[in-house]
Amino acid sequence: MLGWVKAVVFFLSLAPLARLGWLGVHGGLGANPIEFITHSLGTWTLVFLLLTLAITPLRRWLHVPALVRLRRMLGLYAFFYAALHFVPYLWLDQFFDWAAIAKDVVKRPFITAGFAALLLLAPLAATSTTGMIRRLGAKRWQRLHYLIYPAAIVAVLHYLWLVKQDLTQPLFYAAALAILLGYRVAGHFRRRWRSADT
């Protein structure tokens, strides 16, 4: 049963990319196609980051432990969309001018935050296989994958610093992230209090 669910989630996760392709073919990318594509890919990066972080509370609230088996796939899709989000900037905006990119990373905070998020997600994607878990050991692998928290934080900051007028959407993502991180912080202190009582 879970195999079917994973297959459905896998293909649904490609829908945003398919939609961009459809819009591109049918002239639906607006007056500035590069900006439209870049922003869309960035938004979906945030969506997949939040979905990845939502798996733990959802599996506990819904009492469906098997949901954890979707987390790796969703995390990989977050990196996939983050990498695609970077491509238009790297190729169409900067034309692979590495010196200009380095200056941008240093001078523009929202570029700094976006680049940091991509760098933080890269080792998580690289170590997502079962073989890498065995090689690193479960504890070291888990500690490494805590990088998803700062990655999500700087990704939200990237969006907040990018938007100059209507902050409704970036603040929505910031609030969702705060709830998901708050859940984990509360759980950490709850476990500490329980161990102190025993």
C-alpha cells in the first residue's frame, strides 16, 4: 500500500515542474518568464522543505508511523527545486560569471541567504541513501540532517528579504516554519522534563 502512496507522491511532486513546462509552451509565463520561473521554483522549494518538516508531527498526530518513509523523498525534492531555482540566476541572470556571483553573495543579503540554504541542503541530498546512513552511522547521519533546520530558516529569510512590498506570502511560510520548529522545541523540553521526573 505504501508503495502506491510513494509512487503517487513522487509524480505529484513533479507537477510544479510540469506546470511550468505547460505554461512555457502555451505562453503563460507572463511578461518576465525568467522571474516567474525563478520565483515559482523558489516557492516550491519552501513548500517541500515545510512538508519534509511536517512529516514528524503528522505521523504522531495521525498515528501513521509509515509516513516517515515519505520524508526522504520530500527532502530530495526540496533540494531538487532549490537547485533548479538557482539555475536561472546562475545561467540566465549572471551567465556563469563566478566573480559577479561571489560579489552578489557578499553584497546582497537575500542572495547570501538563498546560497546558504542551497549549500546546507546539498550534503543532506548527498547522504540521503541507505548506504550513506550505514557508512556514517545512524547518530552521525542524524546529526548531519539537523542541517535542515538552519536551511529552512535561511530559505525563509531569503524570501522575506527578496520581497519588498506585500509580505503576506513570505510571512505565511515564516509562521508555518515557526510552528514546525516550535513543535520540536516543545517536544525536546517535554522529554527533558520527563527524564528529570524519573
